[in-house]
Amino acid sequence: MYDIRAIRDNPAAFDAALARRGLAAASAEILTLDEMRRARIHAAETAQADQNKASKDVGAAKARGDTAEFERLRALVAEKKAEIAAMQEAAKALDDQLTDMLLRIPNLPLGDVPDGADEQGNVEIRRWGTPRSFDFTPVEHYQIAGVTRGMDFDTAAKLSGARFVMLTGGVARLHRALAQFMLDLHVGEHGLTEAITPVLVKDAAMIGTNQLPKFAEDSYQTTNGWWLIPTSEVTLTNTVAGDILDETTLPRRMTAHTLCFRSEAGSAGRDTAGMLRQHQFEKVEMVSITLPEHSLAEHARMTDCAQAVLERLGLPYRTMVLCSGDMGFGAQKTHDLEVWLPGQNTYREISSVSVCGDFQARRMNARVRRADGRLEFVHTLNGSGLAVGRCLIAVLENGQQADGSVVLPEALRPWLGGKSTLTAEGGLV
């Protein structure tokens, strides 16, 4: 969401930033609507002043017994009242149209974001770990012998259809251990506050974190109007919606492990094998609410938190700065973490960490009161810490053995009762 005054003051800069996103100029249409809206408001205010004057004159005419003037002025008051109502209604319609337009325009990239049209324009800024050399041909996660018994797509399809999975036995416990490991790391060492949030939210929450109105088809809605969250970014960020925060309480750093739901609209044919792209999945999310001057440092900090999960698990990864054409809708700047998957012989995204500036705060009306009494919008950030299912895939593929077993990361053993291996039969030992 944008401050319309900033667009009025520098429409060329606004359009230039949209062009970096690969979007057409929008300032002229926005400012035309804005001018029409303001004209209606001004006309309504002028008519209101005329009505107020006529109302006073009505009393004076009645007091001096001027019946003709009394009737004329009374008719004028009624006419102005109807005129004002029509102008206010027109202004409201234009305001709604302008708001809807602004809600559908993505955030503007920061100056240091690389230009580019798609993922080919992303820039690698860090690489950690060396992909393991195998003395056999590694396979994808769902093809590992020890995994096949505990990763059941057929039963899930019988229950729910495509893009669902049922985990059982050792694989299910490993998935749970990963989530617990991530939460304990973020809470115990990174200083985040753990939360358990709803997974059903109202329209306002989805608007606040820019899932609505533009991306309604990407999420699921119940018959009574709730939305299933695509990530707990929605719930954690909206905890400050409508609030005026004391600056001494910032930053607020939160984390939650939740079910997440995405329709995967437009992804037909992509990643259909295995559990890489599912309608229902779990994620440990990180959200920070900060003062504006601290948000870029917080972005670096959150990236470090996500990287720490992969490093503790011994999973090779690279960190990318997304280019202007590949960033998510609400982001000013995004770091993607891509983990090495030997079964695919490539790096795949496992976390996106984004700074949103005041883009979401304006939509939520989340502000901070400074020590001198000034009010300004907070900055919001969000990032995966990590996607649990994708982390499970990475652990399985990187630890696979020739006999179909999987050697598990040492860091997970406290959450697995000391067990270190997923056997070829699907058990833990």
C-alpha cells in the first residue's frame, strides 16, 4: 500500500520503480482517480458550507416573517443536502476504486536490488558447504528405500487428491523432530518469541499481508468466509494491526510452527513428483516488527537465523538476492536460501527472507509512537525458518546411503531420542 502523497510528489520515480518490476507506468491513472476523488470531496465541502449558510438564513427569514424567502431557503437546504449526499457517495466510490488499485500494486524494490526479469537475474551472495560425493547414483527423496514405506502418496490421494502426502513411522518422527529443532533454535539462541496462532483468518488479515485482493486464487476460503493461511506470516504480522506501539517495545521477533495451505494456482505440471510442492505443508515462520531505521539490519539478522538451521544440519546451500522481477509482491528486498538436493542435482528454494518496509504496515495501519510523540508506520519482515517438508527432503537426499538407509544429522539426535539412522525398512535406530 502506498502513501498517495508520495506518488503525487514524484510520479516519475514511482513509475520507474514499477518498470524495474516489469510493470507498466501507473501514476497517471492513479493520479487521475485521486484528482477526481479530491474534486468530489471539495465540491461536497463547498456545498456543505452553502447548506450551513442557508440553514442560518432560514431562521432569519422566518424571524422577520419573510415567508417567500423562508420557503426558497428551505428548498435550497434540501437541495444542497441531496447534492452533498450524491457527491459524498461519488467520492466514496472513487476512493474505493483508488484503494483497490493501490492494493493491487506490488511493493517497490530497494535501490540495491539487482535488475532482472525472472530468476535468471538473481545474484548469489553466499555459498556454504560442499555437496557430498556419492559412490552411487543418488535418487530423489521419495525413491529412497527407507522412505518409501513412510511417505504414502496413494493413501493421501485416496483421502484428499493430488499434492497431498501421508507420513508414517520413522519419516513422520523425523519431520516432527525437524520442526521442534527449528523452534528450539530460534527461541533458545535467536531470541524469537514462540507463538501458536490460528490457521483460519478474516479478510482483513489477508489484506494486511498482501494476499488479498490480488492473490485470492492462491489460497483456500471456507464457506463461511474464513481463509486458510498460506503461512503464519499472516497471523504473526497482523498481531500489530491497528496498533500504536511504543518504540521501546521494538523490535518484536516472533516464530510459529503451523500448517500452511496453498492452492498452487498456476503450478500445474510443476514438481508433481514427491512432496516438494503440496497443497498442505508445515513451516516454521519468522516475523519481525521493527523501527524503520533498523529494518535492513534486521533483514540480515533474519537471514542469518535461517542459514543457521541449514548449517546446523550440515546441508549445503547458497543464498541469493532476488532480482526486481522475481521478488514476491510485498517485498522490497528478498534473500532466498536454496538447499542442495543431490537427487535433483540442483539447489532448490527452502526459505525466502524479505523486508517489506512500511508496505504491509500501511495496509494494517500499524504504527509506532516515537519519544517525541510523532507517529509513523513500523516496518515488517518475514522469512521461513524453515519450510519443514523441504528440509525433510534435503535431509533425506543428502544423507541417503547405497543400501536405502539415511544417516541423519547429528544436530537432530536430541529430538530423535539419540537415534541416528533411518533404516532401509523405514525405522529409526
